[in-house]
Amino acid sequence: MSHQTVIVLDFGGQYNQLIARRVRECGVYCEVKPYTTPLEQLRAMEPIGFIFTGGPNSVYEAGAPKADPAIFELGVPVLGICYGCQFMAHALGGQVTEAHEDTAREYGKTETYYDTACKLFKGLPERGISWMSHGDYMAKVPEGFALVAHSDACPNVAIADEKRGFYGVQYHPEVNHTEHGVDMIRNFLYEVCGAKGDWTMGDYKESSIKAIREKVGGGKVLLALSGGVDSSVVACVCVAHGLMRTNEGDEVETAFSKWDIHFVRVDAEARFLEKLSGVSEPERKRKIIGEEFIRVFEEEAKKIGRVDYLVQGTIYPDVIESGAGDAAVIKSHHNVGGLPDYVDFKEIIEPLRLLFKDEVRQLGRELGLPEYLVMRQPFPGPGLAIRVIGDLTKEKLDTLRDADAIYREEITAAGEDKNINQYFAVLTNTRSVGVMGDGRTYDYTLALRAVTTSHFMTADWARIPYDVLDKISTRIVNEVKGINRIVYDITSKPPATIEWE
């Protein structure tokens, strides 16, 4: 089954993946493409609509990102958001200038008034709060456009050429702060683009299975399993690299022993720790782990004869954060940017590559995986290697394992695991003076991290009750040797990432 597709054209904004997630929540398939994607490639995807994202640039500056203006001649509806709106105005004959205090520079929550006769605002209240973030001003809107929303300071908060299906907004409808923002996106999809809402996980499962069978044919496949929910959806060589949490390897093996799968668990702790010895730079850790993963899989493949394909559980946030297309590299994922240049497989298959984390969970349920496995705590492929800051030793890993186990045990006991989407401990490379008994200590600081999120592209820090944090802190300091100070990370994403490295 082929799905209707919306293309999110990426101009470098921080919420671009959230836009894509919102479109899928509305039952419409979409993909994020860099603004540099050739027009013919975009046309070949036969999109029913484009959404231009925000971005940090000013469209009137030299070198500002600009898509091929012929995109407006494809006869496909366009929704421009912030920079995307200003690029559309600029490309179609309008004028965008730097905003001054008297010409509506706006940031944050802003009371906004909407023309509900416009398709974008159909069925919505005439006023509400929108989340503004623009330092530029449309001094002149293009010919054929009407002003369809305004604020007290800005007369052209939203513009529309309904005849051509072109809409521009100078706020972010995709964020929770904008009231009815998702409804506006839904109106664009259904009222303007004529979406049918044909994106379901059941359809995705069937079409993915069909595509993989056609690709593989009679070839042999090796499936890479790291223990997290993403790779669990594709299973079945588990690399025990010594970087897992307490009892993790046993739990994964137990879970997969219930199926008729040739499950292989490879004890590779010594080789991974040898390769990582003395390495403290995070990206170098990821690259080493990525290459060693592949080498282990290649060795296992040789034991069962020629294997043509390697299947991995790469998901969409991994791809974006590793710098796919024109995106900046935030961090390399061992199964994307961390792969070595040479791989001894005909091809790597990544059936989850275009799915967000919560969509992977839905797919797991469609495939019949048990709920405890589907809802398993997210765990990065490099494992605890990126949760020990600085150089790695087995002693540090064991210390972190013990502390993390206590943290997870107390979060579950308090019932907070139902409210938090990801939580884990980080062993920092900071040592500080403490006192235990009557003696001086000079031990490590442990950081606790917990976030709430659904799509893992943005996240807020979790408000764990103080009494729970107190119990966790007391237990770890008393029971885990080498730690004398506990801190709690209260940074959201952005500006931070969820993991520390």
C-alpha cells in the first residue's frame, strides 16, 4: 500500500522533527527532507503538501537557506512556519526586513486573533495563545495573499493565498504552547491538502514485511539486538559488550527464548573494554563501539555461512541526530553515524528508520511483542559507555550499574515509572570531598536524569517528588562504593540532549 505523503522541508529549525510527528499524529505519513533536496526528487515523491520549517536565519541575508522557487509551481499546497513563512513571502515577491520594536519582533506566548473563514482556522476559536519566535517582519506580503491572523503588535501573524493553497504563520503551531496548533496542522492536511488519513501502524507493518521479503528473497539475514525496544522489534544476535545495565543480557535472552528464533548471545566484554581503554571523547567512543558492533556481527555471520543482510533497529531520531541530509550532527549513533566505512554485508536493512520511538512501541504491539518488552526503558546502543563520563574501566561500569539499579528500583517502587519516559544514572568524572563516618572521602559525583516525552525529539525534566529523590540518594551513597555526592539534572531538551554524551 502506498501512502499519501507530506514533505517537511527542513530549514534548520529546532522543532522540525516535532512538526513531522504532529503530521503523523493526524494520520498522515510524512518525511523530513533538507531544503537542498533537488526539485525533481521532491516531485517524484508525489507529495500532497509541503510544510516549510522554521530556522535561525534571516531570509534577506546572503547565504540564507533557500529552496528552489520552482517548488511553488508544482501545484502542491504549502504551509510555511516562521522562517518557512518568510522564505515563501520573499520568494513570491514580498519583502521581509529586520523587525524593530515598532514593527513586531515577538517571542513567546502571544495573544493572537484568527480569521476563522480561512481554511487553516476552520472550526477554531477566533482568539488564542500562539508561541511566537521571530525577529523579522513581513513589511510587504506577496500579491494574492490576505492577512488571516494578527496580534496586538503584528498585523500579519498569518497570511494565506487560498486559491493556490499557500499559507504562512509566524508562530509555531507544532508546540504545545500554541493553543489549537495541532488542529491548525490538521486543517492544513485535511481541508487544504485533501488528506485521507491513511497512515496506520498496521499498514506500515504489512508494507514493511512485504518490502523486506522482496528485497531479501532467498538471502540470509542477521539481526542485530542490543536490548533496547528498537532492536527488540527486529531481533536476534545480542552482543553482550559489558556496557549493559544489571541483568540486562539475561532479561533479553529470556524474552526471546519464547520464540522460534535462532538467538545468539555473544560475550564480547573484554574486546570492547580493550578497544575503549583510555578513550574519553564521546564521539570517539561511539565510533569505536559502532565499528566493533559490526565486526562482531560479521564474525557471527561467518559462523553460519554467507550472510547478505544485516538488520538494525535504527529509528528516526537516531538518523536526524547523526546528521542525515543537511542536519547538523548532534551525536553519532552507533548504528548510523558510528558505522565504519567498510561493512562486509551486501546491505544494511533498517525497517524502523522512519519511525519515532512511540511509533516503534505501537509496531511492537502490532507484532505481538509482550508489553513489558515494548515499554522497556530506552537504552542507547553504546550502552553505559556514554553514561560514564570520561575514560572507561570495568570498575566504573560496575559502580554505575549498581547505582542505576537502585535508581530504577526506587522509581518503580514509588510508581513514578508510569509518569517518566526515560530515567537513568550518569557517573560523572567529577570527584569531590565528602565525609563518611568520621573519615574524609574523595569520590565520584553521580547525576540522575529523568525526562517526560513521547517522541524523544524534545523532552522536559521530570518532577520526581523530593522524598523519592531523598531515598534514592541515601541508598546509593550508602550502598555503592565510590560515590559520595548525588545531583539531579533539571535541563530540558533542547538545550540539552537526553543522554549526557
